[in-house]
Amino acid sequence: MMLLRRAASAAALLVTILPVTIASPAHAAADTATGCRPPAQAPAPLDAEQSRLTDARTTALVERGGLADFVRRFPAALCTTRNPAEAGRLLDAWGGSLWQASVRRAQGQRPGGDLAPGDDRPLYWARLAMTAALARWQPEFTVDRAALRARFEDASRGLTGNAFRTAPGVRRIFISGFDPFGLDAEIRRANPSGSAALQLNGRRVTLADGSPAEIRAVVLPVRYADFDAGMVERAFAPHLTAGPAAADIITTVSQGYPGIFTLEDWAGRARSADPYPDNARALSGGTREHPVTAPGLGPGPEFIRTTLPADAVTAAVQSPYPVLLNSDVTEIPAGGTAPVDRTDGPTPGSRAVAGGGGGYLSNEVAYRSNRLRAELAPHLPGGHLHTPVLTGLPADPQSLTGPEFERNESAITAEVRAVLEHAAVRRQG
């Protein structure tokens, strides 16, 4: 398992309408002259993640996913705003509408485009193109562009306006997935955890014991800076406090190893994935020999153990992919200075180097969410699920999808749902 973890990490890294409060394209174009200054002589530079938009395949993924109208109409809509408050409301509305359109598309409720409904890539590239437009926007008033982008990111990832429908006796499951990553090596990559989040968000399911449950989901960025800014805590905190938003079980989900699902037994406190970058080509600053703690991470133990019912899940769900409990960790033992790989969990007093999910953001999302769970709702089950690596892209680099790719994506989501249907059963004691 330890060798699989390293190999997988290396491989992976190398709404039918738009918001009703937003002007139509004709109206937005008419207002452009008064709502925006002329374009700057030198447009705002794209950040490292946005720079990949120069590849024509990213535009094709948006077009073939039926989300191109969002990208086309967004610049003109920005120019209809007259002050910072209006701009903030517009970013909330467009972000929320992009999320809802993507969820409806993933669940076969919104026609458009010829990509498989569950494909998560159109949302990723549409969002990124819209943030590039936001960066280039020249309003006639002063704005906090970073704050506006944060509002748009939250809304377009399901962090806002995505509450459980309150109903007596319905179990509430909250999960997170991730954006595609490793795009410098293969820009066509998708992320099955993000696809599962879109396909399952808002779904009513029947648990293994026959009881009903509702799933709510978010899709998180593969960027250290967003984790440093508390996005994981913003996503999970409302579901870990008493009230109508409270969940009965949480789990983070990410893409992991080839050919298997793993329930990660332990999440480690450290970052140690360098030299592998995030989607913004940023490094964590931590290596196996010199792990680091993420900025702003609250107090907690070096390792946090899952409280998901691993035995029940692994006994019941094994097809089409095996589901295994992974107890691997890497630690610096008490009194030691060098990292040691273990297959049976951490030893007392050791320092975390990596959890079962490595020392990258898959591990960190598990640690952050479950550290918060232990603080706010320690009785709740919580943990992390790694999906198999999504394979099946055609050999032709210009071909964006294929039957094997789409079958594998659907099979992984179906098995994520099966895992949740067993994990969320109410247990006594």
C-alpha cells in the first residue's frame, strides 16, 4: 500500500437559465460603456492555474459541457454593476447558478453538450475562465477583487445555498470532492471525487438498513492557498454545529490509488508532498524529511483516526472495485529524526509526516475536517475515502472523452454511493 501511495501521487501530479437578477446579454452590452472603463492597455496577467486556459481543449470542454453561455455572458454582466455591493451580489448569484447548473447537468436534468453528464471538467474550466474575466474586469469603482473571487469560488463550489432539506427521520450525509489536478502532465484529466460530488449532491438515497438519507456535497480546489484561508473549515463548520444544516456523518473524498477504493485509517497533521505542486504550481514547503504544519491550522493531535464504520463498509462493498482499510502512515518516531513508513498506524509520541492519503491535500482535507469534527461534533462518524484513479482517456490527445473513461467515471460514483449507503447507517452505542 505504501508503494501504491507514492506511485499514485507521482502519476497524478506529473441551471438551464442564468441568474434571474442578472441583465440579459443585450442589456449588459448596452450598459458596458458606463459600467466599465476601457480595457487596460496590458490586460491583467493570468495566474498559474488560469494560464492553462490558453489550451483550446479547455474551451472545448466548457462548450461540450453546455456551460459556455456562463463564460460568454459573464464579462458583460460584470459591467452592469454600479458599486461594490452590487458586484458582490452578482458574484454570489452567478457562482450559485454555475454550481446549480453543473449539478443539474451531472444528474441528467439539464441538457446541453455532448459530454457525459457526470463529467466534472466543464464546471472546473468554466469557473476558471470566469475568474480570469473577473481578474481583467475594469470597473469604474474600487473593488476588493480577491474578496469577490472568494465569494464566487464559494458559491460555485456548493459552499453557499446548498442546505439539507429538513425532513424528520432522514439521515444527512455531507461529503467533499476535489477539482481535477495534475493538469500540466495531462490537461484532459478529470477527478472522480468531483464527479461523484456533483452527481450525488441533493440526492435522496436508501441506506443499507432501508432508512432514507440525503447527501450534500462541495467540490474543493487543489490549492494550498485556499486551504490556508480556511475553505475547508468554511465548508464543514455549518454541518458540524447544531441546527438544520447539521450532518449525521461526514467524509471527504479524493482520487487515490489505481484499481481500488481505500478508507484511510489515519490522517496526518503535516504537509510533506514537495516537490509536487498544487494546481497553482505552488509548493507546500514540506518534504518527507522536513514536514511542515499548514498555516492557520488549529490545535490538534499529530494523527486523527477515522470514525467511519470501516468493517461494515469493507464487508459489504467490494464491486466493481475492492474497498480496503488503509492503515499506512509515515512518521518521525519519538526521539527520532528520520521518517519511518508503517503499515499499522502511528506510534505514541511520533510526529506526522503523512497519513494514509500521503502528505498532500487529500490527507489535509481529511485532517482539517476531522479535527473540526472532533472539536464541534465528536459523536459524528467521519473520515476519508480515496477512489480509484480514473482511467480510460483515449490515446489521441485531442479526444476529450471515450466509452471506457465514461464507464469508469460512472462506476466510481456508483460505488461511492454504495459506500455512503453502508457507512451512514445509524449505529447503536
